[in-house]
Amino acid sequence: MFVVEKQDFSGFEMAGIVTMRIMGNSVPNGKNLTVQIDIDETITALPEFFSAITKGLRQAGHRVIVVSSRVDEGDCRKKSLEELREYGIEFQALHLCPKPEHLDVLRIPDDLHPAHKIYIGKLFVAEDEKVDVLIDDCGITSELFGKYLPHVRILKVMPPSRIQREPRAVDKPD
Ligand SMILES: [Mg+2]
């Protein structure tokens, strides 16, 4: 587990904007990955970065899907597509989430906390799309993936307010 530092992305002003923490098992080398990327506080945190990342992933033969917990109703899909186009994001599919009452109850884990229902739609998409990598800022989403889809590698985007500015007073590395 490590924090991706600014110098890993030359040309991008990472520090103070967004930092990604990578969690989970490694993905086999040479595999064509399916990468699931969140919108709010992830792509929106640094759109130019994710524009370059998604273009690079697609050029390298990987599959990029954008999955948001924005509710799929009204013109949300249309507006989200326009927004992603403005950001220059390249992706093969956009999935928004149904309202919690429209989720497939047969797929909801028995031990899921009721308050976490609004996050589980992203896991259903990941399962259906055979996702290898999740990029998301949401702590609960990351924890749910860790519990129910442990094979998915997680890059958790940390907002500036969550980045620790002082080294901890322990010498145990992450
Ligand atoms: Mg988010």
C-alpha cells in the first residue's frame, strides 16, 4: 500500500489537489484491464489528469467505464455525458445508479448495512463488467469493494482535506 506522490505524474499538479492510495492485490501483468472510474470528487477533482489517464488506458487496450452513484433519472445521463465530454474523458460505458428501491434485492448481500444500499449499485456494475480496478474517492465504496469484491484493485482518491500534512509519530509504514 502506498500513496502516489506528485513526482509520479510529471506535468500534473497533484499535491494539494488529489492523491491516490492504492489498495488490494496486484493485477497480473499483461492483462487487459477493465477500469471503473467515479465522477464526483474523482474525475471532477482533476479532470485534465483523468482525461490523460483514460486516453492512455484506452490506447493501451484497456477498457474504461465511468460509474457514478448519481441517480439515473431525468436528464442526469445526458448532462453527465456532456460533462464527461467537456472534461475530455474517454470511456466505453457510463453507468449511473438506480434508486435504492429499484435495486435487485436478490443481489443485495444479507449482511449489508441498510445505509450502504446507495453504494451497492457500483458493486453490481463492477461484478457485471468484470472490473479489475476501481478509482473512487468514497471510503464506504472502497470498503464495500474490499469486502465483497476483494479481487478488485482500488485506487482511492483523497481530497486535500484528508491528506495528512505532517508525518505520523509512528514508524510503521502503510
Ligand atoms: Mg465520488
